[in-house]
Amino acid sequence: MNKIQKKIWLLSTIVLVIMVAIWIALTYYNNKTQDQYNNILQRYLSMNEVTSSSQQIITDLNNYILNPTSDNLEQLGLSKKRILRAKDNVYELRNVENDFALTNYINLINSFIETTDRLLLFHAENETEASAKEFTEATRISNYISEMTLTLIGTEMKTYDRFYYGIIEQSAEMEKLGIWMLLLITLLLLLISYWFSLSITKPVHQLTQAANELSKGRFDLEVKVETNDEIAFLAKTFDRMRININKLILEIKHKAQLEQELQQNKILLQESQFRSLQSQINPHFLFNTLNTISKKAYLEGSEETSDLLVNVAGLLRYNLKQMDRSVTLRDEVVVLKQYMDIQKARFTDRLKLYMKIDESCLNVKIPALTLQPIIENAVIHAIEPRENGGTIWVRILDESDRITIEIEDDGMGMSEDKINQILNEQVVQTEGHSTGIGFSNVVKRLRLWYRYEEVIDIESTSGKGTKVILRIQMIRE
């Protein structure tokens, strides 16, 4: 992570921590106040539950007396359980100020439950007068419970008046504290933001001044920024650029002094090119001589010798052309056949050649002298060393989006190292009697011509032969 990014993350982290701290403090205060409110409300609800339960029991008793069914009895049992749970909750409301009143309140609840039990007992024994008397007593106790509940709630409200006022005062203090915290945090963030922006803008300003000086041509002033971030790295790079420009100016002056020497070198180069053109006279003379010998052999009845000389002359003429030009695949096939006719005259039955050529592919442009060096490599390494000779297959296939050219032999194969040398365009030692155009040269020219590495591939297995595959994009005339 870079330095400026660390500063941004640091500022973001500080802001986030402050916001989280404020949120936690406010949440804690909120929850605490809410718990206190809930506690008071629960006290009121617990007392009110006793009153509600006692009144429900009176209603259920009346229904049972009028209609003593099992459902009414079951409902009465549920109401008794409810008032017992309410009584247990009331125990938890005891404090110093309500201890005496709460004790009487609980005793009253117990008396109410006992009266209810007696009423059910008398009713079960069909003592109507006694059960009616107990019902009246239960109703009276229920009314006492309601009145005492109101009294206790009133006492609770007086007890917690101080708490309400305390909450109000605490809220006012929290509001003041919040304002001061907001001001403090705002000031802190302003200071941090100023420091952060200054750590970026100051070195940028220094770098701008240095650029202005360089634009005025003052390359002797050092560009220096005293920070430890990307801007300092930019300043160092800028300073190296200043040094390089200085060196470049000196080099230009030095090159101006060498201009006269370069002119003399050009004259020497022209003389060298002239001598190079002169050296082409001998191959042309040889070509014309071979043609003359071929005609003479034909006139004397040596037709095979004549054909062989014609093939040699054609191969020589093709090789005299520049290798950086393009030719059609048809031209390459013609030269390949001429070369193989020469080799058949040499190896006779030891050399077998099978060709499968799709005529629709022959107008495609390829670099000159591409196929002949490849098949020459097959002849030298697969046919010549073997007493029984061998077989070479040439296939030219139309595969819609591209043309595939395969030159395969059944020789001894290539080693992995030699395949890598050829595909990596390294110079491979050629045989002394070859035409001199190396396999690696073909690979290099093909890749330069088509501008993709996969234009050529070599598959070889030791003892089973070698297959060279060319994949040519379809660019037809």
C-alpha cells in the first residue's frame, strides 16, 4: 500500500473510530434510560395484573356457581394460576419504602385465594348459604386488592418522581456534552484534514516550482522533495529526467562533431554496396551457363540430364531473388518439385515423395523460400543417412479460416533441444552441402511476416519421424 493511500486510510479510520465511539456512548445511555423506564413500567404492570386477575376470578366464580361445568371449573383454575404468577412478580417489587404496604398486599392476595378455595369446597358440598357468604367475602377482598393496588401505584409514582427529574436533568447534561463533543470533534477533524492536505499539497507545490525552473532551461537546479511518499518518488524521477536531459544535450553536441565522420562512412558504405552488386555477376553467369548446357544436352538426346539442369537453373534463379518479397504458394510448390526432382536423380528409389495439394490454396501469399528449406532439412536428416532411404509427405489443406501445410518424414526424428533451438530462432549448424538457407531463418521470417508465434510448429518422436506444420491465415489474391 502506498503512502498517500495509508494517509487516507488513517484519516478515514480516525473519523470512523470517533463516530463509533459517539454511537456506542449514545446507545449505552439510551439503553440504560430505556431499561429504567421499562423497570418502572413493569412494576406498574405487575401490580395491575393482580387486580385484573382477582376480578377475573370473581367473574369465573360467578359463572361456575351459576353453571358448574367442567369448562367453567377449568377456566377458574387458569385464573388462579394467573394470580399466583402475579403474586410471585409482586415479591420482586419489594424495597425499603414499600416493604410494609407490600407485605399487607401479599397477605391480602393470600386471603383472597384461601376464600376462593373455601367457596369451591362449600359449593362442592352443596352448602349454598356458606358458599354465597364466601363469594361475598371474595368480592370484598377483590375490591380491597383493587384499592390497595391504586394506593401502591400512587406510592410508587411519588417514590420515582426524583428519578424522573434526574432523567430530565441528565438529558439536559447530555445535550450540553453532545454540543461540546461536536465542537471538539469538528476542531479535531479540521486540524487532521489540514495536516493531511498540507502533507500532499506542499510537496506538489515544490514539484511545480521545480518544473517551472526546468521550463526556463535551468537544468542545474536539483529537484528535491522531503517527504516519504509517491510524490517524493515522482520528484526523484523528475530529477533523473533533468540529469538525462543534460546528458542528452551534451550528446547532441558531441554527435554534431561526428557528423563529418558519418558522411565519410556513408561514402565507404556506398562503395561496399557497389562491390556487393558486383558479386552477383557470378551467380547470374552460372545460371546462364546451366541453361546453355541444358539445351545442348537436350539436342544431344540426354533428356534426363537436360531436365535435371533445367531444375537446377530454375532453383538457382528462384534463389537469386530477394527473400523479403512475397510469392504465391504455387511458386513455392513449383520450386519444391524442382528441388525434389534434383534429389530423386541423386537418391533414385531411396526417396519416395507423396504430395496432397488443394489447388484452391495455391494463390495465397507467403514469404519466398519457405517450403524448400524445410523439405531440404527432411532430405538431409531423414533420407540421406539411411541406406534404404525414406518417405516424405507434403500436404496442403484448406481449412476454411486458414491453410495448413504439413511436411512429414519417417526419419529418426529430432531431439527436444534441437526443436527448441529452431522454434526459438537460434542458429542451427547446417550441413555443408545444403543450399545455405537455415531452418531457423525460415521460422524467423514466417513470424515477422505473419506477426504471430503459432505460425509454425514441429512434432517429432524419436525413431518415428518429424512433422513440420505451418498454419497460414487465408489472405488470397
